[in-house]
Amino acid sequence: MPNLQNGQGYLQQLKTDGGNEWFYIGVGGVVGLASLISMIALLAVRKRRQYPSLLLPPQKQVIAVRGGFAKGPGGLKQSPSPLQSPLSNDSTPSPNVPFQTLLEDRTRKLSPSELPSERGNITFTLSYDPVSLSLQIGVVNCRHLCEMVVSRDGQCLLDPYVKLQLLPEREHRVKTRIVRSTTDPVYDEQFTMYGVTNEQVNMSTLHFQVVAFDRYSRDTVVGECVYRLIDAELTIHPEMRVELPLLPRATDSVAARGEVLLSLTYQAAFNNMTIVVLKARGLSRNDAGTADPYVKLYLRKESGERIVKKKTHVRRSTLNPVYNESFVFELPEDGLERSVIDLQVINHDRINRNDVIGRALLNMEDSHVVEVLENPGRQVAQWHHLD
């Protein structure tokens, strides 16, 4: 009997322990399921904060249509807005349009070949004091100057001023103020050149240039004239009033062989000159009606001896090549006093010998070189005709 009772007690103990185990398993499952649901809800909230459109109903896409109007509530067309539509043809130009393009649409700068042969007149006065050796020059006015720029609205865009120098020494150089927007500027400015002897008066010449000021590029010469001081007879007449016609510059005539646009910069500290070959135009044709041009640049002595040589790349099948290539020339100790820049435009020929299309020489007598040397560090561009 004791053994039977012990067996029944053992079975009862097993039942009690098994029930507790299943109870714990059920409680653990409920807790785990609740934790999983909580994690899923937390992830859903985070996703909604990051991408709110995922849980929102899809919206209709709005498309802008040229000349159309979006439908309002009830399918009725909305009335057009009184404001100008940005899609209409009459809208303002896009900000991405280059400023230079907008400027060219408003104005057009004339080439030298488009200008008339009559450039206007200039009036000036002369007097000489033999005691103080001073020459007085009064720039009075200019009349009927030709315009360099054509404006669509008819506005005069000529801003002229006068440059004056005494030749051949070129030691006395002066210029007037700029008079805005006129072809008949009035200056009434007096200039005095001291140290001019009687012999210089009889041997010197006055060189006048009327120049059009340009804010965005290089100034352009409208016309020029020269006057020999001996013709004024200043020892007899106390004062002379002279009016002369302005003539085109000698370099304004269109060259048959073409032109090259050069930009020069002189660095006085390093005694060098930077030459940028920008482009060429109107080059003479070969038998095939076109050319493969490139540019050679030489720095030579007056005797013709070559100091240094540079050249651009070849541009294929064009009479108006664009280069934009820069070269630096180390000048001799005396600068360009006894040197010359020899520019040659050459047609590249793969079969036959290369032939020279045209040539230009730049030395101290060239106005471009003179202006660059007078303004160190300033970049000056100018067209040069090929001979």
C-alpha cells in the first residue's frame, strides 16, 4: 500500500508541474506577440514620418499646357489670369540667355567697311608764345561725326573724345573729356605744350584722333587728321582757328588677304608681352575655295634674325578660323625698340608646300603696340590687316 500511495503522489506531482509549464509557455507567447505588434506599429509610424505620401491616397498630377486652362471644381474651366503667363510667347527672356546676346539684339557695331568715307569735321585753335616756348591748342568741337553703333530704337550711342599728339616726337599727348550720346560734341578745352622751340614748330605736325568710347570693349577711332604747324604761320598770326575734315584711318580699309584679331598685354615687371591670337576673318581662298590656316609668330631683330618662334594649331576648311591661343614672348633688354613681331597666316597643305596667306609686322610704329606699352598690364585687342 505505501508503494501505491507513493506512485499516485508522483503522478499528481507530474500533472501539477506540466500545467505550470504550459501556463508559462502561453504567457510568454502572448508577451512576444504583443512585442512584435508594437515593433511593427513603431516602424509604420517612422515610415509615415519619412515618406508621408506612402500612406496618402494618390493625387492627380497637374500638367502645365501652353494655351490651356486647368479645370476647376465641377469640371468648369477657370477664367484666364490677368497676369502674363510664363509659357506665352510674349514672356520676358530667360535669365539663361547670355548678356552679350541680348546686347547684340539691341545694338550692332558697324565694321570699318560699313562706315562712310565722310567721318565729320573737327575745329581747333592754335597760338604760340616764343618767350615761354609754349604751344596752346584749343579743341573747340566736332561736327557731323559718323555713328559706330546702330541702335534699334534710334538712340545715338556715340560717346566721342579727342586724342592729340605732337609728331614726330610723340612726347606731348593729351585727350579731352568724353561727351555722351552725340555726333556734334562741344569741348572748348585748352591744352598747353611747353618746351616747343621755334624749330620744332616749323618741323612738327599735330595729329588729331576722334575716338568712340566703348564701355565693354576697345575704343574705336572714328576719324583722324593731321595739320602741319608751319602752315599756321604762328609767328605772324597771334591765334589761328582751323577746321579740318576727318578721314578714315589707313588701316580701316578692308584688306584683300584678310584680318587677324590680336590681344596684347605688356608686363613691365617681367619685360614680356603676352600675345593672344583670337581669330581671323576674310582670308584669301585657295584653288579649292577654302583653306586650312594656322598662325606663325616670330620675334625678330631689325636685321631679320629670329629670336623666338611660336605657332597655333591648324583650323580645317575655314576662312574665318577661331584660335584663342596665348603665347608669351620674353622681350630683349631694349624691348621692341630694335625688334619686330612678325605674324604670318599660313595655309597648311599636306601634299604641296605650305603657302603664306598674309603677313603683318608689329613694331614701335604700330599704334596697337604703342598703346599697350603705355598701359602695362592692360589687355588691348585690335584687328590687323594682312599684306
